[in-house]
Amino acid sequence: QTLEQAREGALGQGQLEVAVAAMTELSTVHWARGERDDASQAIEAAFVLAEPLPASAEKAQVLNRRARYDLFLGKRDAVELARSALAIADELGLDEAAAHALNTIGMARLWAGDRGGMDEIERSLEIGQSINSPMVIHYALNNLANFHWLLGELDEARDRLDRARENVEQFGIRSYLRWLDGEDVLERTFRGDWTEALRLADAFIAGCEASPHYHEFGMRCCRARIRLARAEIHGATDDAERGLELARAARDLQALTPALGNAAFIRLAKGDKDGAADLLTEVLELPGASAHLGSEWLTDLPWVALALGRSAEFIAAAEQAPPYPYREAVIAVASRDFERAASVYERIGARADEAIARLRAAGALAAVGRRAEADAQLRPALAYFRELGAAHYLKEAESLLTQTA
């Protein structure tokens, strides 16, 4: 409300740059809360106000913010907008604006399959450190962590998140700390540290009752996977469906694509094949979603495609994703090459995904009488499932163990 009042007051006095700055900041608040329609309306209003203005810090700011939103929404003008912001920043010597533009350009390159995008984000980080900007440093380290995940480099991602937390604690910015709390849940889920991920997800979701947050959809997806592993199908269903509802409201691809995949997997597990098939179709037909099919978020989706007899369709879509390790793994699953998938996941350090792939490999090997090889796949998976208390997978694993003994 204060930002809206600032905008109205600035407009009344003909101070367009001030009004643009207020609307841009308002869009950021809405975005962090997962209120995408409100965020889009605010940034569009700021963009229209800024368009006729000469180059300025406020114009660079709105171009940067619009570019970031459009990137997440899968729009093709994101890089052009970021480069426009970078041009203004270079012209006027606006280091912070230049850093934000480089960050966005780097992300776009990485999602297009160009690993060189990491260099642009690193340049953004260097600028942030040179001007001692906690915001630039936070965004750069957070995005470096996210793309190290995509590249299958989980240790490097952990390092960047640790450095991000050190930065935020130094400046005491609570909103950034809360964001990183969500990132910690994701990191532990991708790594397979599901016991701690569950504890942290519970706490984060509880906090969303009083203060909504964009990360809630991701926390719900993580908790749904873990609850399913523990044979808590009703809780998993509640989380998956609520996560999907939140992702639909958010509307950006990095939320909607994984939420669709997660909900499809949970629906399949509870026997709702039609519901799972509907969501699989939706994600495969979603414009721009193919770039996310080979990511750490969607390792459950090939199991859905395989169970529904739609592997070829999934593989055709996943082959359009950037050539990173997770793409190799999910295509291996859909191709029924479970041992190769397990090997890729082991190399990445994704313990839960590795264990599930080894379980499926053991089943396939046992079915053709290759019991010794099946046992070699099964035993490490069984040890992980016992450590986790994953009753959903333990039942199948222990049944196979009697066949390989």
C-alpha cells in the first residue's frame, strides 16, 4: 500500500521516474509472494511509464525486472530487454544495473544449453562484490547454485548457497534468509538428504500460513516426494495438488513444469492413471517446458511416461532440453536403461534418484534371471531406503531381495 501511495503521489507531481521505481519495487514484492498477476500488472505499468523516458537508473531497473519476469515466463524478449538495460548501465556507469542484466543474460544462455552463461553470472557476482551490494551478491550466488544443480554439480551448488547465506547474515536481510531457507530444502531434496529436507520443509510451509511465499510450491513438491517414499499417500497427494495450485497461480515455467511432473507422479502412485496422463500431456505440450525436462526438478516424470506407455513421446521432448547430466539420466529411465540412469545419478550425487533407478534395474535383471547382477543393484538401494524409512520402496526392494537370495 505504501508503494502504491508513493506511485500515486509521484504521478500527481509529474515525477515519472519516482513512480516507475515504486511500481518496479511493488512488482518485486508481489513476485516474492507468488502473486504473479499482480507482479505482472505492476511491472507492465512501470514499463509503460518508463518507455518514453530518457536513459536513467529507473529505466534500467524496470527493463531488468521485466527481462527477469519474461525469462521465467518463457518469453523470447527477455534477453533483448536485459541487453537494453545493460546498454543503459554501461552508458551511465550503473554497476548494479549492469550486474542484474548480466545475471539474466547468463541464465538465458544456460537454459539454452550454453554453459558460458555461468561466466556472465560470475561477472555479475564480481560487480556485486566490488560495490558491496548484498542484493546483487545474493542473486548471483543463488543463481549460480541453481545452475550448478542443473549441471549436475551438487557440491558446487552447496558451496554457493553457503556463501550466499554468509553474505545475507552479514547484512541481516531477513527476506533473503527466508529465500535461502527454501533453497536449503531443495538442495537437500536433490541430494537425497530427505530426513533433514522434510524437517525443513515442514517448518517453511508452516510459516507460509501467516506469510505466503513463492517457494511454497517447491516445498510442497519436495515434501510430496518424501511423503510418498514413506508411504504417506494422502499427505503426498495433498502437497502435490496444493503445490500445483500454487504453481498455476505463479504461472512461470520454472514453477509450473516441476509441479505438473510432481503431481503426475503422485497421481500415478495412488492409481489415478487418467489424472497422471492428463498432467503428462499438459507438461509435454506446455510451450517452453522442454528446456526444463532435463533438470533436477523432473526426475520423476520419466517414470510416469514409462508406466503409461508414452516413453517415446517423453524422450522426443526431453531431447530438446539442454545437454546436461539430468537429461541423460531421464532419457535413460524412459529408455529402460536403468543401470545407466543409476550411474549418472551416482556421478551427480543424487542419492534418492540413484536408489530408485537401482531398484528398477534390479527388478529388470531379476526378471530375466540375472540374479547376481540384480543383487548388486539392489543392495545399495535397499540400504538407502532403510536409512530413509522409505516404506513405499522398501516393500518392493525386500520382495526382490528374496528373489535374488
